[in-house]
Amino acid sequence: MTCKEAFQEISKYLDGELAEDFKHILEEHLCKCAHCKVVFDTTHKVIELYCDGKLFPMPDLVRTRLHEALRRKYREKAL
């Protein structure tokens, strides 16, 4: 799994919507990639804090905007 693929799956994972086989692949990637682990942990914490510790499904528009922002940041760092 690439970092780009991991970014695309983080919100599905946090929403409990990621297929079990992909869940394990993402978890393996997060164990090996410190950058993606930081993104994952930060995203998870923001959701927890924002939702008062309760996870709620993200609206599609919010999920799309988050993915776009993550992709943009990733591209900026790659340059």
C-alpha cells in the first residue's frame, strides 16, 4: 500500500467501513510509515475531540474535502 492509498482509506477505516482485508493492509502500512501514522492519529484525535469522544460518520462532502486537503499537503511535501 502506498501513502496515497493509505490517505484514501483512513476515513473509511475510522468510520468502520473498510473491508477487513484492506483494514489489515492499512494497519500494516501504518506500522511501517511514521508519516501516515501521524496523519491517521491526528485525524482520529480531531474527530474524537470534535465529536466529544464519540465517532460519527463523516458527511461525504467533509470526507471529500479532507481527502483533497491531505492530498494537497502530501503533494506539497513531495516537492
